[in-house]
Amino acid sequence: MRADRLLSLLLLLQNRGRATAPELAAELEVSVRTIHRDIGALGASGVPVLADRGPAGGYRLADGYRTRLTGLTDTQAGSLFLAGAPGPAQELGLGADLAAAQLKLQAALPAALAARARRIQDRFHLDAPAWFREADPVPHLARIAQAVWDQHVLHTHYRRWRGEVRRELRPLGLVLKSGIWYLVADAADAADAADAGGAVRTYRVSRFLAVDTAAERFERPAGFELAAYWQESTGRLNAALHRQTAELRLSPRGQLLLPMQFGAAGTRALAEAGPPDADGWVRLRIAVESPAVAVGDLLRLGTEAEVLGPPELRRALAETVTALAGRYA
């Protein structure tokens, strides 16, 4: 552990040029006293660390000194694929590996490229979760991730909307979508596969109530590609959900609200809307889910929208509004 810390300290000084003991201590999550001891250890091993005194002082390496001790470990190299997502990397148990890999990568870059990399890091930040929603609790994520890496079968207890099930799964990959973790897995036996609605399925990680890793290992299906499966699966889900089309009248303010409430579908619907009438209202068609879901979605537009059809959706909305009016009368 100390050898890793000394290397990280050396790479920090090389990448930053100069840093104070408190800054180094905060970065490495140790005490200032430990930093002073480690600086002494670097000096004793022949690394030319200089101490500049005064308000602008700190520790730095002698001009021209560079280390080439930048070999990446397996986990550090793998963690570079998560370089834009430090939060998810931390959830997967790779936070420290990602930080160490980034330090080593910066140290190996020419000075101009390293400076550019630091500028990009200072100017761009990825925040994956959606607005106004806390991230799902995922206490079993690290264990599931380890099983994905090692190709170990999982014995799981899972909560779905129809009730709880116990299932044996072959974990094939993890997907982070809008701040929510999903496991893509293969049901381990024919009965489970039939019950799950197919061999390869998607499971929301926060709904796992218990996860145990089996000693048994498995072989991944030949030709399986996680990204291709996810694209096909989400496309299938979107088509299954949006089977109906609603016809609306929208006020000028409703036209502003539609993309905010319905995202890309709302933007497309507006682009294909008819010409505005004398009051600025437009008619358009938009794909919606089942009437029960569509009523809730459309009520978010309030009085800025009128549902013209289909008739069953208009009736469902009228019944809901009537019930609300009676409740608040």
C-alpha cells in the first residue's frame, strides 16, 4: 500500500508541477504528517523533491526530472473506459484504480498533451443521473460486477412488479442508463428462461434483494454483444410501450411544455404539427403509452392541452378530471 502511495505521490508532483502538503494529503486521503514522511522516503530513494517556502511554496520535482514508472495494472487499464464517469466507477469499486490509471496516463503523456488533458478535465463534467431523482440504492452492485468480470453464476432473489422470484443467472454485462444500473443476464436453466420470457433479459440492479456468487463459472454466449443487445432491447421496449397515438390541441405555452414533458417524442410531434390557428393553438399527433399511463402524462400539460382523440383516451381523461374536480370541490 505504501509503495502504491509513493508512486501516486511522485506522479502527482510530476503532473502538477508544485503542490502543498495539505493538497497532496487531500488528494491521497492521508494526513499531512504522512505526506512529509513520504516526501522524505522519495528523497532517500534518489527522487529530487524540492521544497519551496513562502505563500506560493510547496513541493516540486527538480526541473527536467520525469519518471517512467507508469505501467498500468489490469484493473487500472480496464477502469480507463470509465474515465468520464467517476461516480459509476466508484460504485463499481474502481474509484481508486481509475484515479491511479489517470495519474499514470498523464505522466506518460508529452507535456503539451498532458496540459490539454487537464484543461478538458477542468472544463467538462459528466453527471449521469436525471434531474430531481436520487440514485437507486445498489448494495449488491459490486458483487454483481465482480461476477460479470469473473463469469460466475449468481443465485439471486429479485423483486419484480408481479412478486418476488429466486433465479439463477449468468451475468453478461452492466448498463448505466440515466443514473440507473441494469444487469443483462442469461437465465441459467430452461425453466428460468421460460419464466423470464426468454434467455437473455434485463434486470434493474436496485431490485435485487439478495445476491450470492456461486463457485460455478459459465461461458458467454458466442457472438453476444452487450451494446447491440441493449440497442435492440430498448428499441423493442419503446415500440411496445408507445402503441397508441394521441391527437392534441396545444396552446403556445403548451408547445413550450411538450418537449420538456415528452422529450424527443414531443420535439418530433411539434415539428410535424399543423399551422397555428388565430389564437396560436396547433394540432398534432404524438405517440403515447397505454391509456392509464397516457392520462397521467397528459395531465402534466394542464389546461394548455386538449385531447381530441382517440375517443377512449379523451373519455379516460375527462373521467379523471371530473373525479379530481369532485375531490377538490
